[in-house]
Amino acid sequence: MTILVTGGAGFIGSNFIFYERAHHPEDRIVCVDKLTYAGNLSTLAPVLNDPMFRFYKTDICDRKAVYAIFEEEKPDLVVNFAAESHVDRSIENPEIFLQTNIIGTAVLMDACRTFGVGRFHQVSTDEVYGDLPLDRPDLFFTEETPIHTSSPYSSSKAAADLLVMAYHRTYDLPVSLSRCSNNYGPYQFPEKLIPLMIANCLSDKPLPVYGQGLNVRDWLYVEDHCKAVDLVLRKGAVGQVYNIGGHNEMRNIDIVRLICQELHKPESLITYVTDRKGHDMRYAIDPTKIHRDLDWLPDTKFSDGIVRTIRWYLDNRDWWGEIVSGEYQSYYERMYGNR
Ligand code: NAD
Ligand code: TDX
């Protein structure tokens, strides 16, 4: 089979490509990525010379180019990871989020309709459900929870989700959708909480915690997400949504303290800064459906995954050092300079 993976030069997409090469070496992977600030071709170095792998530097919104790739590669399955993925950037400038996350998804599905595929899988997020209150630990997001978004990012992802289900109903496109909680692990861009705190700790820079740091996220090791997407893609039912999460809720401040401890850095580096606009309080996934229907459970405990992740950032300073020394500096100044 040929699997077309978009956004494969980013955090989860690259981990997914490595997962596929390791677990399904008989399948060819075609990666389509625009290489935005978040995409890094060097991440894919281990597979770039693999005869079962091919890379296209292409924008998923470029209809002509996308159709040409489909004509050439005739993918059997398509997985869409490509997205603008950072909430803070979406608050600063929503437009590119609407373009890539909504129009790009529609272009890919039109190509799937035109050339025919066995499955179009959309990688979505728990953020489409909005947030839960901190004082109701009994509440979780199920697949039936209404869409109720907070940020331009989550709204663009929700719009794409609606389009995916509409293409299934209207055109009978064989789609599936997964909504995952917060991922962490190797190759995550250092604008996100965990790698940002690790990178700042290692440079003895202030650790900017939004608000009081009491917001709760449900953390999942990236490889467990990849395993779940692989299962849904191959064995999940057409037209279905699957929530993915490992019941690992933590407050931001506790994550930051843990990183300080692991790196033997003082908690005095922690700096409370102005809160994110529209900041979601708590995300918590109920993963009953994917466990029941596809026998998925996460393999990595947070206590192991976070140590492995910190070790990876320690061992791969070249990878993130290059990132934080480039355009990222002006982003950081804009985002945190006067906060
Ligand atoms: P990321 O920002 O690390 O990577 C996104 C990739 O998409 C980059 O390689 C970028 O170059 C590429 N891309 C962006 N715009 C493109 C375009 N127009 N055409 C082609 N390629 C383009 O993101 P990530 O964290 O790996 O997230 C991947 C997917 O998973 C996203 O759809 C995101 O919404 C979803 N998701 C992420 C998380 C998380 O915690 N990171 C959780 C749930 C769901
Ligand atoms: O500097 C920071 N300080 C801080 O307190 C940053 C970058 C974040 N935070 C807080 C905001 C959130 O409560 O940490 C939490 C996590 O923030 P992010 O890493 O930006 O992730 P989040 O906003 O929760 O969204 C992530 O999970 C769902 C991904 O970025 C999305 O792509 C995914 O859909």
C-alpha cells in the first residue's frame, strides 16, 4: 500500500512516519509538507534515502500540485496531520489557520474524491470540544460532546471536522476522524509548553507560566498517539470519530516544576505572565470507544515518557538549538517580550 502523510515534517507527523516504517515496512510512505516554520526536513533524515519513502515540499492548499501528487502516487490511504497547530499564533493572526486547516483539508478531500482512496483520516484535537470546569473532575469529553470552540485554532480544526463528516455524508468519502489530547515527546517544536520549558531551563531563562498555571491538560506520549492513528486508519470504522487520550491530567504548574526538578534547576526561574486570551481551563478525554472497539491503550506512563522526552532534548540540542536561534527569536520576543 501507499500511505500519503501530510505534515510529516512536523512533530506528530514525523513520529507517525517513523512508526509506520518500523511497524509496516511493506507500506510506502509519501510525505507532503509545505515546510512552514514548524516543519523541519532534517527531522526526516532517517528516512530520506529510504526507497519506501518519498517527500514532496508542497502546500496542501495548492490544488494543482496536490492533484499532480495524487495522480503520480495513487495513494491507498491518506492521513492529514498538516495544520497550523499553535493556539497562541492563532490568537495573533488567525488567517493562515483558516487557510491551511480548513481549505487545505477540503483540497485534500477533493483529491481523494477525484482519484479514489480507501480512507481519508483527519487528525483532529480534543480542543474542538472546548473546555471543562476545574471543579467537575467527573466530566470528560466523549465523541458525543458538542463542538464548542474557544480559539481561532480550535475553531479552524472544528470547521475541518465538520467538512470531513459532510464529505462522508454527501459524497460517501470513506473518512475517519480522531481527536487526541496534548502530545509530548521527541521533535516537538519548542513553542509548545513542554519543549519550551525544557529549552528555557537548559538556558537558565525565565519559565513563562500563563495565569496561575492551574489549567489542566491530558498528556499523551506521541508514540501512543501514532499507534492509535495507525489503528483507526487500518481498522477503524468509516464515518466514525475516535477520541484518543490516556487519562493523564496534570496542571501546567506541576509539569513545569517537574521539569525543573529533573533538570536540577531552581523553581525561581518560574515567572507568572499574563494569561492567554480565552484560555481553556481543562481538557480530559474519555477514550472508552477506541479501547473497546480497537483494543487501544497507551503503553507509556507519563513518569517514563517525560524523562525520555527530557533526555531526548538533552541529547538533541542541535535539533532545537538551530530552531531557537532563528526566526523563533522574534516570535519569542513578540509573544513574551512585554507579557
Ligand atoms: P506541527 O506544527 O509540529 O506540524 C505541522 C506540520 O504541518 C509542519 O511540518 C508544517 O510544515 C506542516 N504544514 C503546515 N501548513 C501546511 C500546509 N499548508 N501544507 C502542507 N504542510 C503544512 O503540528 P503537530 O503538533 O505535529 O500536530 C499535527 C496535527 O495533530 C495537527 O493537525 C494538530 O491539530 C493535531 N493535534 C496536535 C496535538 C498536539 O498536542 N501537538 C494534539 C492533538 C491534535
Ligand atoms: O509558554 C507557555 N506557558 C504556558 O503556561 C506555553 C507555550 C503554554 N502554556 C500553557 C497553555 C496551556 O494551558 O500550557 C498549556 C499547554 O499549552 P500548549 O503547549 O500551547 O498546548 P495547548 O494550547 O494545550 O494545545 C496543544 O494541544 C492540543 C497543541 O498545541 C494543539 O495543537 C493540540 O490540538
